[in-house]
Amino acid sequence: MQHKDYYRRNLPHFTPEHAVYFVTTRLADSLPVSVTAKLKQDYLDLVERRKNEPNLDPEILRRLSKRYIVEIDKALDACAMGPKWLAQYSVCQALQNEIAKLEQEGVIEVWCYSIMPNHLHIVFTLKNGELSHGMQLLKGRSSIVANRILERHGSFWQHESYDHILRQSEFERLVRYVLLNPVKAGLVDRCEIWPGNYLRPHSIEISAS
């Protein structure tokens, strides 16, 4: 399997073909710049320190990447500031439609997602093209429709997304993490009643425990 290791907005990314991705993307201005800057710098400092260690296991860097996404997620759930456009039913439905369209076009195969008021978690297999292209399609198309619904102009999504390649051993745990996000955020008691949740049929069993 060929890997492309490169830097996008100063964060390390890998794009292996047909990988399963856990991606988080958030609304524009959904977090204060001071919060995201600190989280990002803390992550980059950790990566810089660890990558110079002799005989470093690459799995360490993967875990740091996942931890960074989790910290962003915690900040988003706790943030009382910023837009919550995805909480509107029509906007949420529009995003669901665009995700389904990408799957129909053969770009991704969706395993699950959770549309939160100010961010999206999604787990999918990248079937065709680069990850950046798939996310550009999703964010570009959904922003046009959402802005039309909201009767607004300007950026809908934050430019940067956060992605983590899943190993088979962590697949079920990450799917549960995604679908239980609205429960942990205190929005619902059971993940199956959250309108922004989707789980591919016959994938895994999810419970609120």
C-alpha cells in the first residue's frame, strides 16, 4: 500500500488508498482562535518531541493524532459560543443528503456519522480520489445548500478538518465514540434517537452504555 505523507495547514496527514477514515469537521468560527491555536500547538509540540525518539513506533504518532481530534471534540461540545446551524432540521437534512450523494457517486462508503450542532463526525472508506477532494466536495456542496436555507453568505465550514486513519482493531470503538457523542454532550439519553446519527445497516450493535 502506497502512502503519501504530507503537511496540510501544518498538521501531518496520510492518504492511503481505500483507507477507513474518522473525520471531524466544524462550522466556521465555532471555536475561539485562542482555543484551537493552543490545542494545535500542544499537539505539534508533542509530535515534534516524540518523532525524534530512537526506534519510535509510528503507532505513537497515530495515537497523538487521535487524541488531538478528541480534544477538539471536547472543546466543541463544551463551547457555548459560535454558530449552531447544524441543529436546524433542514440544514442537518441537507448535509445528510450531500453525504448520501457522495456515496452514490462512489467517492466514499459511509459507516456512520453524527451531525452535532456545530460539527460533524463521520467514518467512511475512501473509495475514489484523495481525501482532500472528497472533503472539498462534501463541504463545498453542503455549504451552498445550507447558506441558501439560512439566507446567509460567507464561510459555512471551517477550512481545516481533522482526520485519523482507523485500524481494524479500533473500528468498532471509534464508531461507538461517534454515535455516542450526542449522549456524552447531554443532548439526548439514547444515541438512536438523535436525528443527526447514522449507522450503516448490519454494521455493529450500539448501546448507550
